[in-house]
Amino acid sequence: MSNPMEITGLHGKIKVSSDVILTIMKKVVEEIEGIILIKGSLSKEKIDSINVENIEAENTSTKEKEKSLIVSIFIATNYGIIIPKVVREVQEKVKEEIEIMTGVQVGKINVFVQTVKL
């Protein structure tokens, strides 16, 4: 099992700090109109995945546990914002930016709306 914030490259390993991922998340959320970031956090979750090797020759597969990155974002919205629409936008943009900028695969983006600002 490898650290989900560690990528094996052609010439060695690349490690991405959790602070880098949180900074990306903060910047993305700040750019979405009507959203105020309260807090963000990262965690890891074990997931099952199937790695298939030589399936044509042996017709076998092996299961191994992998870790997936979970991002939790706690936000406040401005009054009048359509919450489900904005939350989907937050999830999509944060996932996309983290994966593009770091190469780290994001499993889940949990968004918790804490309050509405009048």
C-alpha cells in the first residue's frame, strides 16, 4: 500500500504535502461565487480495487487494498445561493484541480454547509 499523496514517477517518487492539497482546495473554493471556506481537511480511506494481470493468459485477478484521498470541506454560503448546485460545483472543481495539479487521485469530496450568511 502506498501513500495516496505519493506518486511513483519514471525517475523516482514524488511526495505531495497535505498543505499543498489544502492550499489548492482553498484557492478553488475562494473562486466560487457565494461560498466562504470555513475549514478543510484530508483523510485516507481503504478501498478495494481489482488488479488484473495477464487476464488473457491466466484468467485470474488479485484483490489488494488501496488508499483513496478523501477531502472534507466545511463552508458557509451566502443567502440566496442554490446549495445543491454550488456544492456540486465545489466537488467537481476541487477534485479536478487536485488531480490535475498533483496527480493524486481523489476518492471523495465531502462538503458540509455549516451556515448561511445573510
